Amino acid sequence: MTTDDILKGRFVKRVFDETAADIEKAQNKYMNSRGFESPDWNDRTFQTSDSALTMYHLGKHRFVDIKTLNTKEGKKKKKNHPIHNRIIFGHYNFIIRELKYGFTDAVKEELKQLEK
């Protein structure tokens, strides 16, 4: 591995770490404002590496996000709480933009300084 490859890996991991913290903060803020008081609503974890950001969550996090339910009687509208898709995909666009344009010479120098 070259020095540039190591710096790229550190940059990607830093972007993923910051994004995971931002996602968790946004989800907590929304859930606290909407009365999600049970402790198991906070049962989600994030794992980051220099190549991936993985989020583990409960199925009910996705369930409260949907707007309609398909039942035997047909589609039923329900109150949705956008704690998953809207937040995740909003941050997804940030990740793409940051990885595409954020690895500048200034960032390389900053990461080199952290190494010393």
C-alpha cells in the first residue's frame, strides 16, 4: 500500500464515522420530538471501516417509516415517521459528494499531520 492509499482509507473512514454520528443524531432528535420513549428504539448500531458503513437496526424502524399497509381489505394509510429512509438517503447524498470532491490536497496534509 502506498501512502496515498492509506490516506484515502483514513479519509473514507472519517467520512463514514462523521456520517454515522450525524445519522444517529438526526434519528434521535426526530424520535425524541415524536415521543418514541421505549429504550429499544435506540437499538441500532453503526460499524465503519475504510470501505463500508453498515447500519444495523430493528424491523420496526422501517415499519414506522412506511405510509401505507397492504391488508386483505386493501391499502390502508397510516401515520408515518420518517426516521429511516429520509434521513439515510439524505446523508447518502452527502457521502457521495464528500467522497467524490472532498479528498483535496488540504485534507491530505491534515491527515498526514494527524499521523505524526
